[in-house]
Amino acid sequence: MNTLQNRLDEAGRIVFLTGAGISTESGIPDFRSANGLYSDPANLNIFDISAFLADPRPFYRFAARFLKVMENALPTRAHRAIARLQGSHDVTVVTQNIDDLHQRAGSRTVWSVHGTLAFSRCVKCGHRLATSELHPIIRRGEVPYHACGGFYKPEVTFFGESLPQTDWLNSQKAIEEADLLCVVGSSLVVYPAAALPGYRRRGCTLVIVNREPTPLDPEADLVIRGDAGEIFKNIK
């Protein structure tokens, strides 16, 4: 932990690249662990755009359960530590997560490369609204429809869709300019987001904090195994 704190203190520009592992302490399951969302075969195609457009009902039955988890989730010690660091360091957050826990913890510069659950858009006419307006329908496990007859889809990047360009390009730029890139809670196996560390410049320090090994561990200057909340609880 002292080494991590020293690395952070020495860096001018810091980018945190966060994945599902930073939010598991909040009760939000990750995708690929033994107890993750994909451990249930029924969830394997939940975020597949072709399956969703063909029949959105399975997704919204899943969303009815997932919504309760998201509403009860609170920022973890790691989310709060990263937000604290923005008070004294030049910190950008790049997250693969679709929750808003970084923002709720107080982080200001957050790029969400897989989109967000905060807004939804009609797949037919493009009408956009806050997903919270659809919560009563989603809680019942029903498909929310717009008046035009199209159904709503959350602004989350499903498999088979392009990433949001503004967030992607700003994430890439932040990493290119960083002195330190700290990957927290990401398996670094989901592309194209897993390619983001490849944009770091020569001399940029790479730190990886994750419970399991990642493909980039051999390239890292520092690797810490464990839960993100426990590791970051005293970081300031």
C-alpha cells in the first residue's frame, strides 16, 4: 500500500481505468467470476444487441432484478478514495462500468466507455429520457414502450454495438497524457476497452489492482492482488 501511495504522490497526471471488480463491494456482481452474472447460463446473451432487438423481454425480466441491486448500491471505499485523490491530483476516471458510483462518490471527470444506465433511448424514433422515468415499468419486468411503438434501450453498449465515441476518444487522450495508469478491478479481457492501456506513452507507470491475474501483469510496474476497497481504504 505504501508503494501504491508513493506512486500516486509522484505522478503528475493519473488515470484510473476501472472495471466491475471495483463495484462488487457495493453488491453489484461482476460478469466473469465464479459468482458473476455469466455464471448463470440464462444471462449469457442478456447484453447481446441482436438478441435484445429480436426480443427485449428477457433483458427486462433480468433488469427487474438488477434494478433493485443498483438502487441499493453505494460507492465503495475505492470509489471514495479515487474521488478524494481528485482534490489533490490531476485525476481522470475511465470506467467500463455502467453504474454511476464514481459520480456519486464525487469524481468529476469520468468517461464511461461502455455507456450508462442513466438514460434510455427509443430504438425506433430515438426519443431519449432518464431511465428513472421507466423504473416503475422495469420493476414489473415489463418492456417500456414509447408512444411511437418502439421500445426503449438503456444507453449501455451491448455486445455488437460501437462504443460511445466521445467517451472513447477522451479516454484514449487521457491515457496518452498520463504519468500513471492504475487499472482497478478489470480483467482486461473485454475488447476494445482492454486495448486502452496500450495507448499509454513510454515511461507511464502501470499499476494493476485486481483479485485475479490479468494479461498485462507482466508489463506492470506494480501488481496488487486483492479487493479494491480494502487496498484503497487508506489511500489519500
